[in-house]
Amino acid sequence: MADRNTFGIAGVMGWPVAHSRSPVIHNHWLQRYGIAGRYVLFAVPPEKLEAAVRGLAALGLRGCNVTTPHKQAIFPMLDRVDDLARRIGAVNTVVVEKDGTLTGFNNDGNGFIQSLRDADPKWRPDSGPVLVLGAGGASRAVVASLAAQGAKEIRLANRTLDKAQQIADAVGPVVKVLPWGERADALEGVALLANATSLGMAGKPPLEISLDRLPKSALVGDLIYIPPETPLLAAARVHGNITVNGLGLLLNQARPAFNAWFGVMPEITPELVRAIEATF
Ligand code: ATR
């Protein structure tokens, strides 16, 4: 049995890591649930990742989040990685088990899906075809999680077709790859449009897409949360769709991690949302 601090410590390893909002979320919950502990930033350069990961159990930490550039590199340093994280090809959460071994998870895609269900309780991953735009790490998490939760048809469009094809190869035939130029036509009949490109982010050009073919019943989700309403979400709102930004992903991916580390499934309250928004 590994020794654990009674004072529960967790954190996020990244390089750089200063921009992370995770301390606000987890420290808010620690205080709210009266748990003695702290969530801290670990600025870990790539060449020190292995030593840092090895130190997790020795220091009695409960676990950590992992962010850029460590999400793939950490795989061989873990004792086990769950199936979904393996399919995504990235770990965002590490749990130090009671025996000191390390398990890797990826809650990003499921966090996004949960935020969509919170916004529209009638929507489910198998409600109808889905169009995902983008094929970076965020897209991969969303596509693999949608498939794992029963999506029947995932249309995937990306500027670089080959990257979309790689996701389709990893996730399976439920993913239909489309050229970037066909994104507007691919809106026909969808129950969800999800933007996983960086287009629309503060300082980046907007995502250009005609919403003429988008059903008004479709949910529109953007993984971006700065700005809180991207030009895509503003256009979709005007079009009559329910819209969801990336803040819900950030908050919902943190819930199962907090539960695994501290034994309480925490709630997302308006007060917590305000605390995060105050950091923008
Ligand atoms: P993340 O890890 O957050 O997913 P990323 O890996 O940098 O970020 O992915 C960014 C996504 O935005 C990619 O799908 C990228 O398209 P490419 O794969 O073709 O690079 C997409 N993207 C960025 N700028 C774009 C642009 N000007 N037009 C179209 N897509 C763009």
C-alpha cells in the first residue's frame, strides 16, 4: 500500500502550463466540499516528464491532469491506459491507484458530450448524423467519444484530408471523411455540428460555413471558449439552434477526475462558471 498524504494533492503537468484554468475548478470544489487539499500547476519540460510521472506515487499525490505537449508522450510511463484514451491516442487524466500504480484516462470527449446533453436533454449521440470540423487532438477525442457513445454516422471534414483519414482509420467505419470544401453540404440532416478547429478563437479568423442546410433542431457545439460566443455560435443562435461553447467541456472533463482523486462527484454550479469566466 502506497502512503498517501491526508492532504490531497493533484495538479496539471504541462509546458507551458500557466494558462490552465484547472486550478480554479478543482480548488473551488475542494473548498466547496470541505476537502483538505490543493490542485497546483506543475511546469514540466518534456525531458523531465518521466521523472515527474515516476514521482507522483512517491510524493503521495492523488493524480494529475496532463496537457500539451505530454498527452501522448506519457503513454509508456503508465501502468494501464483505458480503452477510450487508447483510441483517442492521448491521456488527459492520471489516477494514482491505492497500490501506487498509474492509470490514464481521457475525459475530454465525454466532457464535451455531457455539456451537449446538459444544454439539450433530448439530444443523444445517436440522435442523428454528426458533422465534426477539424482533425487535431480535440477532434480525435470528440470523434472517438461520440463513436464509443453510439453515434451512427460521424461526418468528418478537415482542411488536411489525410489527418481526418487517420482519425477514421483509428475509430472505424462510422467515421466518413469529407473534403473541407463539402462542409456546408454535409450539414444536411445533422443532429449536431461540432467545431474542433481553431477557427473562431480569439485572434484567429472565423470559421466560414453557410448554415442554410443546417436543421434548426440541430445542436451546435464549439470547443472554443474564448471568446464565449464564436462567430459560428452567434450565427447558429440567430439561425435558431441551441448552442454550446467549450467551457462545458472544460468543466465536465474535470468532474470524473475530481471524483477519482478525492472521492466526490462534484457539481457544476453558476458560482463555479462565474469564477472561471472571471479569469477570461
Ligand atoms: P487541437 O489540439 O486543439 O485540436 P490542432 O491540433 O492545432 O489543435 O488542430 C487545429 C485544427 O484546426 C486542425 O484541424 C486544423 O486543420 P489542419 O489539420 O488542416 O491544419 C484546423 N485549422 C486551423 N487553421 C485552419 C484554417 N485556416 N482553415 C481550416 N482549418 C484550420
